[in-house]
Amino acid sequence: MTVNVLRIDIDRLLRRLLELGEVGAIEGTTGCARLALTDEDKAGRDLVRSWMEELGLDITTDGLGNVVATMPGFDPALAPVMTGSHIDTVGTGGRYDGNLGVLAGLEVIETILTSGRALQRPLAVGWFTDEEGARFPPDMLGSLVYVGGMPLEEALEITDRDGFSVGDELDRIGYRGTAPIPGRIPHAFVELHIEQGPVLEDEDITIGVVEGVQGISWTELTLIGQSCHAGTTPMRLRHDPGYVAADITTFVRRLTCELGGTQVATVGSVTLTPNLVNVVPSRAVMIVDLRNTDDEILQQAETRFRGHVAQVADVEGVGVETRTLARFEPVAFDSRVIDIVEQCARGRGLSSKRMPSGAGHDAQMFARICPTAMIFTKSVNGISHNVTEFTEPDDLEAGANVLLDVMLELVTREF
Ligand code: GLV
Ligand code: MN
Ligand code: MN
């Protein structure tokens, strides 16, 4: 393997992370809120695009607002080695989730351009619309459409809770572009991301060599009951969707204990209507997030969850409408790219560990169309999707240098 003496400029990377983190900053915290296709997302996009322009990169925007910047001056027949991630955040996001992957990609490209090193094929960095799926489910929407996993027309019609559609919001912020969908197939794809969990920190390991991503299942339940007086209605005569939602929440938690292994379950969103102290609710809308690295066990979890919903709703006399918001099978990354990540970590003298990803990532979509893997860096206290999300500068630097080495290595490989 080629020995690289190049290093990314950590101060420049930190400055950009900070500047982007100030867009949509949540007052009194170091977090930010840039939900997909909001004004804040537009401002973040404009900022990152201005950095891409300063570097003289060829920039394309496709019909879903995915933006890819490629090193100029190469034979157009040469597919780029691509990196990237997302710059949208959850409503209570940090500065690193997604942003690191995009800005470290930009940093790698700037480092190589500045060094004058000649490459056999170009590097590219992209950001993909609505990775979080927090506004427009499913998650990884932009990369899913980029790789041809969902027709563009279908994605454009997805609406948020207030009825705004992806298509209208893209037009509003000026990010509905013309680059073709599905997008260009990269030579290979690698994404740097914070771990967002506690494993690397717990084991004092610098680099996570990501072997794959666990399966994800999001189900929205609308539970419809009878609103009535909290004081006058005897318990036996109630049809209370709030009670059913609570029962389902505790059921899925118990289910994770029974199934064990890597099964996780979360109810992070429950909305009661009318949500008043002395009114039995008429409606509860909840979203259940189930994940597992093993798709068979995930399917078992889904079957048992659905069975329980039907049973508890029936006993309470509550109606149920079900909508699948996301369903992605577990993804195994390419063993050749995984090996390269591991070798590059070792080449920098960094400790590393092979591990699965608990979170969803754009790389899992790219794995459908080209050799792909990921690099993780530590998350302090394992905290993410939280304004206190933090990664030490040394770890950011280590991760970005491994990204640099992996991209340079991928340029030389034929797959
Ligand atoms: C995306 O960040 C997810 O894993 O929910
Ligand atoms: Mn992310
Ligand atoms: Mn996230």
C-alpha cells in the first residue's frame, strides 16, 4: 500500500465545523437545528457550497437537492472516489453528526489540491438531502434516491407533519437541481462519521472500522379513541389511545430484553390530541423505531410488535392506522474497503476495532451501487442526537487523516 505523508489541516476543519455549527445554532448550547429543507438547512447548504466554489470544484445539484463536488480537470469517463454525508440535523442536533463527513471530505480534497499531488481519478464529496428523516421520513432519503432506491417523483411528494412537501420545500430554498437521478456511480464510497455511541470511548480505541449497518424499521401508529371527561368517565368505559400508546412503549422495551443481542427499540415521538390534563385523548400518533443487525430477529420483533398493537388496541376499543415510514435491511460493507480502512488506521499508528453501525448512514445506500465502507471516530460519552454531542479535535484529526489515506488508496484500486 502507498505510504502517504500528507496530513489534513485540523485547524481549518475545526473552523469550518464551528462556522457550520453556528448556522441554526440552538441558543445557550453548542447544538444546532437544521431540519431538512428549512431556512437553516438552506443557509448551511449555501455556506458549504461557497467553500466548494472557493476550491474550484465542479458542483452538481440533482432533482432532490443532493450536492456533489468533484475535483476538476479529469477525463469525464473516470468515476470519482466519493465521500460525503449529510448537513441536515435532527431538531436537537450537534455539530458533528453528518457535518464531519462532509467537511472532512472537503478538507481531504483541499489538502490534496494544495499538495499538488496528481491522482489517477478524481475525488468527490457530496451531501445528501434529509439523511436524518426527522422531517421527511424515511431517513437517508437523498442517498436512497441518488442510488435509485426510490423514484424521484415519490420522494418529492413526501410531506412533513404540517403538509409541506419535499418538492415544494426544495423549490422554496432553491435546491431543486438538474443533475440526473439516479446519480453517477462512484468508483468507491467511504464515509467518515462520529460513532454516536459509547463503544470506542469505552474501549479506548481511536478508529472504528465499520463492517455494516443494522436494519431499521420505523412504524407510525395512529391510535383513534374517544375523547371524554377525565373525571366523569369510568375506566371500564374508556377508549383511551394514550393508554394504548403507553402500553406499546413498555411492550417494545420488554421485547428488547426478551430478544436480547443487538435488538433496540425506541419510542421517541408521541403526540396526544388534544393533550390536555383533564381530557381523555381522542388520538395518539406515535413512531416506533426497531433496529437489529440480524434481519430475521428484526422481523420477529416486528411481528410481535404488530401482534401486541392489535391485541391491546382491541381490548381498549381503539382503532389503529399503521404506516411504515422506513424499512431498511442490515447492510454489509465491502470487505476490500473494510480492509483498506483497517490498514490505513494501522498505517497511522492508530488503534482500531471492527464494529457495526447502530445508526443509519448514507454509506449504506452507496453500498448498493459501489464498493463502500465507513470510518468511525469517538463520541464523548457516546452522546449524539443531542446538543452536547462532542468529539475531541485529536479524534477528528485522526479520522480525517484516515479518510485521506483511504481515499488515496481507493484511487489506485481496481474493483
Ligand atoms: C439516522 O441518523 C438514524 O440512524 O436515525
Ligand atoms: Mn449522521
Ligand atoms: Mn443523525
